[in-house]
Amino acid sequence: MRNCHPGLGDHRLNINTQTLLDEIVYITVLTITSFCILSIWQLPVGIPVAAVGVCHNCELLLPFQDILKDLVAGFYLLLSKPFFIGDQISMTIAPTVYVGKVQNVELRATSCVL
């Protein structure tokens, strides 16, 4: 197999690390964009921080507990690298065995083709 990018050699990041970095960049850009929009609208940063505090105190963040757990688990999966895109995995549920090929690893889900 021919290397399409001469000079890179073995210094490439694996696909799981690339996905993790993509998600970090996405969240960072989203946060910076939000602060820029607040600046354009001339709203102080204290307003959204106070709004988040009110939501937290009213326990409106409880429904997001599972989402946050999935997010932490997704970071753990991307960092621990138990499997990679292209790997074949199997899962047994009751009498049925499901076998699939990993297509995509994200923070909240892993896509497989059965």
C-alpha cells in the first residue's frame, strides 16, 4: 500500500484520537462563538452564568445526567481505545449473538454495521 502523504510515516494519529480532537475543537469553537455573540449583543457574561446557576438550583439539570454520563463514558472510550474503526465486535443478548463492524466512534455512540 502506497503512502499518499510522504513524510508523515508513523506519526499519524489514530482515528479515535482524531475523533476526540474533533469534538474538543467543536466544543471550543461553539463556546468562543457564544461569547462573541454575547459581546455583539452587548450582554454581560454574568447573565448566562446566572441563568445556568438558576437552572442548576431548580434541578433542571437532572434530566441531563444520563447525557453527561454518556459524554464522560465516550471520552473514556476514545482515550482507552478498546476498539478501533474497522474492528469486528460481537455482543450476546439472550440467545442471539450480534456481530458487527465498527464504522464510527463518537462521544455518545458507536456505530456498527451488522
